[in-house]
Amino acid sequence: MVEEQNEETFDALRKKLTPFLENNPDSKLVYTEGLYKIKNPWNDPTLSIIIHDEIQDKIISTLNKLILPPCLSAIYHLDSHEIEYIFMFLKEDDPYYNLSFDFTLDDNDYKCAFREASEELMLIGKTFIPDGEERDTEWRNLWRYRLYWMLENEESYQDDMDAEIWQSNFEEKHPISFFIKGFREYDEEQVIRTSKKLNFLSYYYDRKFPRIIIHTPPCNENNEKSKIVTKLTKDFPKHIRIKTGDETLLDFVSEARNAVPRLSFLYYYMALEYASFYYLESDTKKEILKIFAEPNLLSNVEKYSKEILDKCVKYHENTEKRLENLLTNYCKVDVLWQEIDANKSFFCKKHVYEGGFTSEQLIREKFTLTTFQENRKEKIAKISDILTRMRNALVHGRDKKQISVIKPGKDNEQNIIGWLPIIRRITEQIIIYQEII
């Protein structure tokens, strides 16, 4: 039978952990299943740290000296002002075992070294448990330490598998971390900047040098900036149909559905770009068909060939206008409006991205389907313009034509997610209607 939480004990424990909880505001002390836990360390919901009764004081004193950076699989030591990146177990003859060097970034000097993992990290590795589905953070690399403690404390291996795991992962190996010392205080931006620069320079000199992984906080499409319209119609149709069409467009969309937000947006845009390349506006198409109808076509092949090429080249020179025309002619505004209306608060605002890019307000608060239809051409043109500029800001660095970019980062990813329902619906409609484009 699991004991109920004792409020007095819980409050006393939380008071003892005050330094840690203040330095790590995303971490929470909880009591569940008869155990006191630190939930969401590193702002990572996939793991917890158990506060075992028999070593409670040691765990508390250890945690109170640490900051757990959400963006890194690392711990920051407040007493020594060094960051310890959680690495792996190495043999003494490994080229990175005990490797050390100095690193200067601007006017700041850092001491870098691979060395034995700290007592603090070993204790966290001993008390950590997986507490959710594995993510790309891989439980902050702590699973190796948990496995190490489990196997090391067994009097005898339960089966040959345990012995094989120990031999391949831990035998004659030491727990090694990578340390950077030289910070005056914990500054997340400085830590990330230093990690990025060191990643670049170390890889320049050694292609196999271990890379510091910088985690991006998870983006969930079901957030306040992107409500998904799950059902386009009230009831699923009794009969649906589509032509085979160009498989390339479907390949782009398939990749987009499984990609992170930034890549997802680019895959959808690539599909639109691909479709617009082969799209001819009706007036241009009519002019070309008129040439083909000329009675003396076969007698003046060279002349008419040049005229056809001239009309095609002039039309294809303006790629942005071509995409706008494609969207204007083949997007159903009532379908687009469902996505816009579901995320109205997002599209009623101007969004400024880190890097300088800005997406303007698309609609006003009072807009309805009727007003959107009345302003159809203008709004489709605006959507096309924003999508094209977003694509350029994601792909290009700064130059004379493109003075703003969309840098990697949590807030920018959330804003990209806001536009995914629109570009997704547009791309799907282009695929559906491609047989008449």
C-alpha cells in the first residue's frame, strides 16, 4: 500500500530544495507512487530524478549546486562555473580520453577537457528514471549511467545478455564528460553561443570530434498558434476520387508531414514551386494555342518557335507572380477560411521573427467568410507574398535582396507552425486540381 503524501514533509523538502527550484523554474517537486521526485528536469518531461530517503540530504545538496540547461544534455556547476556535457564511457586508449585544450571566443578564455564525470553527475545518473516516451533528447544521455548502476550493483549477471551488455558498454571503460570552464556566471545565451562556436571549430580540425547537441524545445502543432481543422466536412464523403497525377508533388507532401516545422514548410513550398513552374495562365496559354492554330505554322516553324519561347520565358521570369496566379485560380477560399478562422487570433496579428523577418497581419478581427470572399484576390495575393518571403527568409542568408532571415529558435518555430495549416491546405488543393492546371 502506497503512503499518502505528508504535507509537512513535502513542504520541508521543498524548502530545502529552494535554491535548485529557483535556479531551475521548470523543475517541479512532486510526490507520486510513494516517492518524492523532481519532475521535468531540464524542462524535459521524459525523465525524473528520484529523491531516495536513504541519500536524501546528498541529493538535495547536489541539486542545489546545479543548473540543468534545457537546451543541452549537460549540468552547470554553480560552485566552479563550468559546464559538464554528459558524454559516454571511454577506454583509456581512446583518443579523446583526457584530451584537453584552450579555447578563446572573442575576449573570453575557456579551459576545455574530457575527464572523469563528476560525482554530481554520477549521482544524478544513479537516481534518474525514464518517466515518459523517449524523445530526441535521449533522456539527456543519462540512460547509460542508469544501466551502468543497475549492472554494476548486480552480484551476478542474470543472463548472458547482461554480461554482453556490460562487456560492450562498460568493461575497462570510464564515465567521461566534456567540461568547459571559464564562465563568470550562468548565461544561457553565452553557453549556447560558446557551444555553437566550439562545435564549428572542433569539427574544422577533427571531423570525428564529438558534437555538442543543442536541443530545440519541442513544438506541438496543437498549440495556441495552430489549431488543426481535423474534419473538412461534417461527414466523411461516401465516394472520393483523384487522378494519378505527378508523383513528385505527393512525395514532397509525404516528407512535409513527417518533418520538423521548418523543413515541413519548405517541403510544402517546394511542391507549390514545382507546380507553378508548369502552370501557364489562361491568357498566355490562349496566345500559345493561337500560334499553334496558325495556318502557315509548318512553313514558319523558326518564327513561331521564337514567339512561343518568348511568351513562355517572359511569363516564367516572374516566379512570384506565377505562384500568385496559381493560387488565385485554384485555391478554394471557403476551405482556406476554415483554417484561418480556426487560428484567427494568429492571423489577426503581425509577427516579428528573430532574424528580422516580419509577416504582416492577414485579416481583421471582424472578418468572416463573406468578407474574405469579397477580398479574395487581395488576400490570396497577400498569402502568396508572405509564403514566398518566408521561404526566402528560411533558405537565404542576408544579402542585398533579402535583408531579413528566420533564425532557428523556439519562438520562430512556433510562428512557422502558425502558417503550416495554410500552406498545407493550399498544396493539397493544387495536387487535387493538378489535372486541370
